[in-house]
Amino acid sequence: MGTSITGLGYLGIQSPRAEQWNEYGPKVLGLQLAERDGGGVVRLRVDDRAHRLAIHYGEPEGFAYAGWELPHAEAFAEVVERVERVGIATSAATPTELALRRVRAMVHFRDPDGFRHELFYGQEGKALSFHPGRPHRGFVTGDHGLGHLAIGVRNLEATRRFYLDVLGFSVTDEMDAHFRILFFHTNPRHHSIAAVEVPNPGLFHLMLEARSLDDVGFALDHCEELGVPIRRTLGRHPNDRTVSCYLGTPSGFDIECGWGSIDVVPGENVTTVEKMASMWGHKQLTPSSCLPPI
């Protein structure tokens, strides 16, 4: 396959409640507010990068874009060429988009479900500059990327072909527990994307992996104190072994606060099929658009 994407670099969301993330991000999740650039965008930091999460004011609410990182200009050009070679039209970022993403180069295109994907390299960052919005020991990022996304798609096989043949991911494993779910990886993180077939495509959740299990517990405490809905109780997944809980957000998707995920070795992983979504816990407490925890 050649050059591989190194991971999920950033996520963009569109929401009429973008301003609520000014409080939700720091107080509930422990994220840091980035400098405001105007235009109704709330940008949040998870690590030393300029930002990892951008909430754009607007409607309809939901997934706006996912940014997939390449290590340098040569790798960027190679993957863009691969995308275009299979007949997918790409568009170069405008100067305004480059400035907002804080990247050196970016192109974007749509997948079979209409989700916007962005390939980029050279996002700005500064060592030791992350200061969490509340006491927090930080998140697992680096060569693992931002975290993982769980999405609903119309055709799971078309999605498999897109992530494998176009983006160059690999299948980590599958799950057959009420719904068939595919898990894709492109770095040591067990999966950067989980996809399930549904009638109406959309974003179900973003997983952020804390370095400390205590910070998952503190997130639950802060939700109770601030009246933030807890979607699912603490539980553990059988495939990536993550201990996690699911929290509601102001913008129609959930955050999975996780800890303890196992790594995979790209190219050496053996695909398995799990028959349950959780070993224990993950009991649903409040209604959510998220399907069984993944």
C-alpha cells in the first residue's frame, strides 16, 4: 500500500451550541481552550498541538470533518495521489482553512457517505504548552493520534474498501453484537475508526484516552456536579480492553472517556470477531444517539 496515514489529527464539529464547549471542554473533559480566531469557532487542545477539536457555530448539527495526518510533504503528496487515482475528487484548502487548522498543507474530499475527510501535514504545536482546564494528567496522543471515532455508515463493505484501499488502514477486528462493527487502525492505537451499518450516517462518539484511570473517574464526578448526562456507566471492552464511560455533549454526539487501551502492531495484527460489546458495565443511563458502546 505504501505510505500510511499516521493517525487522526483533529476533528471538526458543526453545532448551534458551539459556545457551550467553552465550559464543557475544560470543566468536564479537562481540555484547554485555544486562542480564539473569530468566526464562531471554539478550538480545544488535548496536547501540545495548536488544537485537536474545533466546534464551528452553525447548522445542521454533527460531523463536519476529520483530519488525517501525514508525516511530511512527500507522504502527503503520495496519499493525495492515491486518493485521486481511484477517482475521488480532491480540493485544496483555502488560505483561511489552512490558518484555522494551523497546518502547512491540506486537501479535502468526501467518502461514500458524504463525510468530509482532510489530509494534512505540519500542524503547529509547542512543547510543554498544554495546560488542562482542570487538574488532569493528560491524554494518550503522540503516535496514537487524537483518539478514535465511532461512525454510522450506509454500507459497511463500501466503508471497508474506502478505509483499506483509499486511506490505507487495516482491519483490527470485528464485532457481531446486535450490530456488525468494523474496527480500523493505522498506528499503534487499537482503532482510529469504528464503523457500523445504519440507515442514517453520522458521528456517534469521539474517544479520548486518559493517561490515568483516576481522570476517567473525575470526569464522572464532574458530570454529576455540573448536570451533564452520563450516557453509559463505567465498563470494559473485550477487544481493545479499554475501561471507559460515555458522556453526553452539547452537540449531539458522545465522548467516550477511556483508559488502558491495548496497542496493536500494524502489519502483525490477527483479526478476530467479538460477540459482545462490553465485558462488564457500560449500562445505559440516559438516551443517546450512540449505538452499543464501541
